[in-house]
Amino acid sequence: MAFGFFKNIIQKFTGRAVDWDELEETLIRSDLGVPMTMRILKLLQERPDKLTAERIVEVASEEIIKVLPRDVSMLRPFPSKPKVILVVGVNGTGKTTSTAKLAYLLKKKGHSVLLAAADTFRAGAIEQLEIWAQRIDCELIKGQYNADPAAICHDAYRAAEARNAEFLICDTAGRLHNKANLMQELAKVRRSLSRTDVTAPHEVFLVVDATTGGNALNQAREFKEVTGLTGLIATKLDGSGKGGCVISIQHELGIAPRFTGTGEKLEDFDFFDSRRFVEQML
Ligand SMILES: Nc1nc2c(ncn2[C@@H]2O[C@H](COP(=O)(O)OP(=O)(O)O)[C@@H](O)[C@H]2O)c(=O)[nH]1
Ligand SMILES: [Mg+2]
């Protein structure tokens, strides 16, 4: 805030009259988004009792909890076919790392996982995932650089089927020559996966770097339009990041946070838990 978001409010507003403009600015700056900020301000303004720092934190955390998912959303395999997870996002947000971390988490829960190296664009991307795959002992389907990612995902699906893998996780590229190109490529990956199983991909996770603030909301908006999104992976919550984007993305776009990344190691990853998240904002 996630981390320290409420402490910041307490420090700023304790022992003095609350300046509404300053409060609004503080909430907006934490990437909660304008609609969420307005919602909190409206509630505070409606209440006749004296406005204190504690009151602000109480109302804000109540509203945030209401917006965030009530339950931790687990990933369950299908009984007889691979569940396909597409990992998308712009460059450097942590897609490849999160792909490996997610595979590791699922493997630890006893699931079988296959990986697809569908970022054939960025130099070193395939090797990066290969190193992770070796470390977590997970089979990886890859191709040559500049190969068609849709074809790799297709092959990977066939391999996952043949091996009875419960999950197939496809890591994708973050940036091509231009944005339109990337979006077209992802749409093609989607189509190719749906030719193997009309319901695939079953999950499309957008990876956002929580330290990039409001930008993350724009990324979510664009990806939602092109690839469709079923969930959010918020990374770098260990950094100086604010994590407020998790709330604005849920509130404004209806995309629920599913996982959090809190470091560079495999273990620094977990299912999203609203209570824990809000506690960490304190
Ligand atoms: N501190 C921190 N670093 C992360 C986290 N997730 C990824 N990274 C780092 O971010 C950088 C980019 O990650 P990468 O997975 O290559 O991003 P991609 O371009 O989206 O595939 C790497 O140095 C990762 O170690 C996280 O949760 N916390
Ligand atoms: Mg990558």
C-alpha cells in the first residue's frame, strides 16, 4: 500500500481540521481512482459526526473491503482437460516471473502444470522462462524467436492434453513494434486456443506493476477490450508501490484481483486475500 496508506492518512490528518481538497488529493494520489475517491468523500460528507483521521480510515477501509472480492478465488482444474491460463500485460510488469510463480504455487498444491513460452519477441524471454521451468521442474513448450505465438500456444495445448496436465500457463510478449500489433497478436493467440477448446482460454490474467499507479488502470482498460480479462495479478507490492490500482481496476472495470506478487522469489506470490490486503494498508 498498499503498504502504509492509512498510516499516511493518520499522520497527515491527526489533530487538525480536515481539509477536503487535501483529502481528495491524497485519495486520488493513492490510485484509488476518481469514482472510488468520490464515493468515500461523499460518505464522509454525509455523516454529521466530527471528521477525524480515524473516521476517514474507518470509512475508507469499509468501502474498500466492500469493493474487493469477498472470497479468495482459488484455481480449480477441470476433471478431464487442461485449464488454460493466458498471462498478458505490458513489458516489464512481471508476466514471466508471475507465470513461473503461479506454476510453482499450483505445483505445490499438487497440480500438474505445463508452460508455454509464447513471448517470442523479446530477446532472452524464452531462456528466462526456461530457467524458471527447470527450477520448478515443469515442462516447457517453446519455439524459435519470432515464431508465431499462436502456433506455440496451440502446440502447447496439444502437449498439455497428451500429458494430462491440469493447467497450461502461457506467458506472452509485452511489446511488439507497436501496440496495435501486440493486441492483434494476442487476439490471434486467443483464437488459436479456442480452436483447440472452444472455451479456452479459461483465464486471462493481466499482470500490472502496482508501482506504476494510474497507468495500470489504463492498461487494464485496453487489455480488457482486446483480450478480455478474468483477473488481475498485481506485482511489486513489496516496492514503494501504492497498490491502489487494485481497487480502481476492480471498482471501475470489474476485474478482480486474483494474485499478488511481493518480491522476485518464487515464494513471493499468493492468492489475493482482501482482508490481508486491507490490513497491509494500515
Ligand atoms: N520486487 C519485485 N520484483 C518483481 C516482482 N515481479 C517481477 N519482478 C521483477 O520485475 C522484472 C520484470 O519481470 P518479468 O517477469 O521479466 O516481466 P515481463 O516483461 O512482464 O515478463 C524482473 O526483474 C522481476 O524480477 C515482484 O512482485 N516484486
Ligand atoms: Mg516476459
